[in-house]
Amino acid sequence: MNGLTRRQILKRGGAGLAAATALAACAPAPAAIPPLRPTTVPTHVDDLAAATSVPAAPTKSAREQADEMDAMHEQGVKVFLDNIGKEPTYWNNYLDFEMDGDVKVFELTCTELDWEVAAGQVVKAMAYNGIVPGPEIRVTEGETIRVHVTNNMNESTAVHWHGVAVPNSMDGVPFITQPPIKPGETFTYEFVAKPAGSHMYHSHHNAAEQVTKGLMGAIIVEPKDKSNEPKTDADYTMILNDTGVGLTINGRSFPYTQPILAKLGDKIRVRYMNEGLMIHPMHLHGIAQLVYSKDGYPLPQPYLCDTLNIAPGERYDVIIDCDSPGAWAYHCHILNHAESRHGMFGMVTALVVSE
């Protein structure tokens, strides 16, 4: 024993032996461990580990590991491409209305449901008219609108018209401007649509949960005089969300988001709306974004950027001149909102410009 006394051996190796023995008892038994020879009594935990080790499985080469990761990335893109056109309500899902004299009348129903943000990824959600986000309300500046909101959920709610200049009694904040809309009840909002611009509607009761779980939507007030509006070929609303239903664009997570399809030379308008709890810097590859308005108000000096940071509650309108053909990635640039070792996910879509 190299001249060591039994006391010295126990002092050096006893604690390590006890720990290693406990770990070995919890680990699955190896297929076959050769017995220790009497002459190899270990005095350190390292010696014990070496004496009882099982040969490790062969490790994958760097190329094999890279191929495995790349295959996952490629598969996500293939699913995205295969899903193009299969979500007809992803863009421009407008809420129908009826006329009561000169008043446009809309119906919103709040429900709790299971919502599939991606194939097999189902979350508990709250929805207006059964979809996340709720349908887009499009009206013209100066029109009177009436919205009947029926609550079929298990908790109270209310609707706030974010950015719209409503009378105080229509602002949608329980116990400040109205009673909460209790389960089974209906509340009617009525106001003149103004100012023109990109606005939102969402719950203002248990809002951190109700809004991020889906009680959100866009209300676009188009200007009565459109002579100063930018000339565009298409108009898209992009509602950003997180937390309740996860990292989503218009209620879906990549690869089940939908791309924007355009032709070379098109000018498109994208209206960003952040209904989540986090900032989302939206980055478009290859083509600049002309930032035209903020929170519904035209900017005195529009400016160009490739990444635009949208904070919770903010709305930005951008004009994109589709002057470069190809499929351009379009995503939140907080990278763990968009990509991982398993591939792209969450807040990713694409702008596809065809010649």
C-alpha cells in the first residue's frame, strides 16, 4: 500500500469512495464489469471511476453532427414551403359588418379554446370569433361603428381600443370607465372612428394573460382623404406576440407562418403591431424598409432601416419597395425568438419577390 497506513488510506479515499459508491448505486448496471483485483484497491475517486468504467459508445464525427443539425434546419424550411397558401385567413382576415342606418355594426365573441400555433403544438388560448389574433376591423375615418362584445369565457373581460380616440365611457377599462363584461354578458361599444391610422383592440382585464393568450386584433382606420397616402400594391398586418401563445406572428409559429408574396416592382405596406410583453426588432433581409408612420401618425420625415424595433403597444407602418427578386428571410432579430440548434422557429416568415 505504498507505505500508507490504513488510517491514511481512509482519510484520502474514504469520502471519494462513499460518493462514488452512491453514484454507482443510482446508475444503471453495466452489462459486464470485470471484478477488481485484490491488488488494485483504489485510494481516489478517479481511480475508482477508471477501474469500473464501461467503454463509451463511439462518438459521432463533426461532419455527422453537422449533417444531423443541417437536416433539421432544412426540414423546417421544407415544411414552410409546403404550407404556403394553406392558411387563407393568415393575412387580411377582415371582420364582416351589418349596417344599421349609417352605423357599421360588428359582432365579437370571446371564447376559450385550444389553438394550434404549429403542427402538434397546441396551447390554451382566448380568442375573438374563434381565431388568434381576432379578425381585423377596417373602417373609414369619421364612420360611426358599434361593436357588440359577448363574453363566453369563464372570466370577465373588456375591450380597449388602443390608439382610437373614443369617448371615455367606451375606453374599455373595468372599474374606471365601465363594469367588466362578466361571463354570459354582452357589452356594446359605439364611437366615431378616428384618427386615421393603424390601431389595435384588445382586452384590458387580466390583460397580461388575456391579451397574450389571444384577445387581440387590429383596427385600421383608413383616412377619408387618401390623397396623401403612399401608393401601394398590397397591405399586410403583422401582429407580434409572445408569452401566452408563444413567439408568434399572426398567431402562428414558423414553419407554419405564411410568407408575403410579391412581384418585382411592387410596393407593399406592412403594419407592425406588438401585442406581446417583449420588444421585437423586425429585420427584413435584402430590402430596406421605409418607416412611414408610428402609432398611426405619419412621420414628418420617413426614414430607411433594415431592422425596426417594435416595443409592446407600438405600431409602425413601413413601405417595402420590392426591387430585388428572391426569397428573403424576415424575422425578429432577438435570435432566440427565431432560431435554435433545431432550426428556425417562432417569429420567422419570408418576403418572396418573383420576377
